[in-house]
Amino acid sequence: MVDWKVHTYASLPSTQDYVKELVEEGLEEGIVVQCLEQRSGRGRHGNTWFSPMGNLYMSILLRPKCDVKQAGQMSFVAAVALSAAMDEVVDTKQHTKTLKWPNDILIDGKKVSGILIEKEADGYALGMGVNIMNPPDQGVGLSQVSWEIQVAIHPFRDKVLEKLSYYYDLWQDKGFAEIRELWLSQAHGLGERIKARLAKGEKSGVFEGLSLEGALLLKQDDGEILDINAGEVYFS
Ligand code: BTN
């Protein structure tokens, strides 16, 4: 079981950049860097991550025992853990939570959190941003969809770490199978037509599921199944 050591700062450029430096310096697994606002928060594909006060921003130093090819499975581990933590605060009778490949969480179709995993030297920085009180215009915050009057950031952070401990150990001890099943049971758009924007162009087809390793399986109109490991996926 990982022993989390949480360091909280008022403001940082990016928790992700901070943790990448700690990985490089050889620090141990389990360091968590959280801040109340980020001045240069980063998302995937070089996007900016909206990071005012009122939301959760944290990056976690991990050194999983797996080869680089399997490390992408960590984003499913993180999504399943975040989703389980959200189950304890989201009013799921009124709102629908789904997991969008590869690692976004949506509530009523709007993004509530994002995950960014980056390799540095021989370790990883797992970054999580969760909208709580101050979502961007196109997103949703947990406080808007909770039965609690206001979701408190630090208790929610601790719930996420508790769930991450459980699912990270499950993955490290038993492999990807159970994580894959849990993710698929909450998947957004499974069995529907999607468009995948890949480096080599756009592909469309039906979202058939996940491979045993975590690639998205796209059934094209000619019946051929394509394994997609990277790219932006649109549901149409
Ligand atoms: C995405 O594009 O969906 C991923 C967003 C990841 C944002 C988090 S917030 C904490 C950590 N620090 C950053 O600069 N980015 C990640």
C-alpha cells in the first residue's frame, strides 16, 4: 500500500511540473503535491487547464512495477478511483456520471475532471484536476451536482487518495482485468458511433470496447476493428 505524503501549497505554476522535478531527483513513490490555484495549469495536447481557486489540483509521484507499454493503464486506474470518490458526493439520482476514453469524467455530458500522466526519468507524474466550485464555462463542478451544499476540497482529495490506493494496489497485484471491467461498466458512448481524430486522420465507426491492454476498439464500416492508443475521440 502506498504511503501518501501530501504537500499543499497556496499557488504554484503547475503541480505537474513540480512533481516531474521530484521524479527526476529520485524521490520516492507516494508524494502528492496539491495547490489551491495554478498559474500555468496544463492539460493534454498542450492545452491550458483552467486553474482558479475553488477546485482540486494535484499531481502524484508513482513508480509502478510495469513496463512502459502498460503504464497507460494507470489513466484507467486513476479514472476508476476518481469516479468511486465522486460516487460519495454526486447526487446520482439526478445526475449521470460517465467515463470518456481515455481518461475524462463527464457528468451529464460535461467534463468534471481531467487526468494527465507523464513519464519522467524512471517514474511518472499522475496529474488530476477536478472542478469543484469554479468550473470553466463548458465544464461542470462537483458542488453543482452534489447533495452536499458545497463539496469541500481537502476531504474530497483524501477520498480520491483512499480510492487510488485501493485501485492502484489492485492493478499492481492482479493486473488490468478488473480495472478494465469497472471502466467499461461506466463507459461513455459504448456501442455508439464515434469519430476518432488520429495523427493519420479521422476515423469513424462504432465504439466496441477496450482491448485487454486498454486500447479503444473501433469497428469500422467495413467490419475491420482498429485498436486506438492515442488521439482525441468525438462521439457523434
Ligand atoms: C486534461 O487535459 O484533461 C488533463 C488535465 C490535467 C490537469 C491537472 S491539474 C493538476 C496537474 N497540474 C497540471 O498542470 N495539470 C494537471
